[in-house]
Amino acid sequence: MSNVKLAVIFYSMGGTNYQLAKWAAEGAEAAGAEVRVLKVEELAPESVVEQNEGWKATADATTDVPVATSADLEWADAIIFSVPTRFGTMASQMKQFLDIQGGIWAAGKTVNKVVSAMTSAQNPHGGQEATLLSLYTSMMHWGAIIAAPGYSDPAVFSAGGNPYGTSVTVGQDGKMIEDVQEAVKYQAKRTVTVAGWVKNGNE
């Protein structure tokens, strides 16, 4: 039985990354982890969100999801990030969340957190890998331990074969093109497993 505490932190405009986060939570809980699903703060003006039907629907659907804080990062042994691709890098909402963690970083409280990440884009070559690598660059500065899925399970291949983390293509109708549910759950299980090794080896 795992004693790992996992924070699944997402930003979602159209609902895709919220769904990925929920699947990750299911996979981690099945592996015995204690899980918090958390969102980062929206930076876009409410008037802009209101004008976009899908964006507003996601905002409404996630109203009760707690906003991630530095305290959540301190609590967690492991963190899975889920964020859409924006011009080959992470959405600004997630970047801002990372940028304001200087206090806990300076205190050494991000060191040895086990991290992994997932992403989405509107076409198969929309910058998914670059997005994950940009996020992992920040994690290297944190002193975190990256638990990418690699090619360690058939589920990774079935979902398109991104070794850096699960990525999914979202069609114009807002629906995911690839079936990535099992890959997400596997990635969560792997993250929890690695975090367990780190945590229990440290005690």
C-alpha cells in the first residue's frame, strides 16, 4: 500500500486537461496514493471567458475544484501537471503558478519532489513534446525528480508513444482523437511508484 501524497495540478480551457487530471487521480488512487486534484488560477478576464462557450463550460465545471497553492506543493511527495500547449510551451496560467513558487524553492522545499506532466494540442505536431520539456526545465531548477513514462509500458505506445508524458490531440469538436485514458493512469501509477521509492528510501 502506497503512502505517497500526490497533487494533480491542471489548467484547462476546454476541459481536456481537467479530464486528464481526473484520470491521473483515478490511476494514482488505484495505486494507493492520497490525491488532491487542483487547478491553477485563471488569468484571462472573466468577460473573455464568458464569450467562449467551451471555456465558460469548463470554468463552470471546475468551480468547486480548489486552487493550487504553495502549501499543496509542500504537502505533496509527487506532482503531476496537466497543461495545454500554447505555441510550443505551457499555458501562461501554469507558468505563472510555477513562477510564484520562489519562496518554497529558496527554502529547498521543492527538492526531491517526484514530478511528471501531460499535455494537449489541436494537432499531432502542435508542440506537445516541447511543452513538456519546457515544464521539466523548471522542475530541474526545483531539484525535482522527473518520472517520465518513457517506453516502459504498452499503454504509452497505444496513446501515441510520447516518452516525455501523455499527450493528446484535440479535434475542432473539442473531443480527444487518441485514446489516452490507460496511458494517463499508467503514468500516474509510475509517478506514485517512483515517489514511493524516493520517500521510503529517505525514511
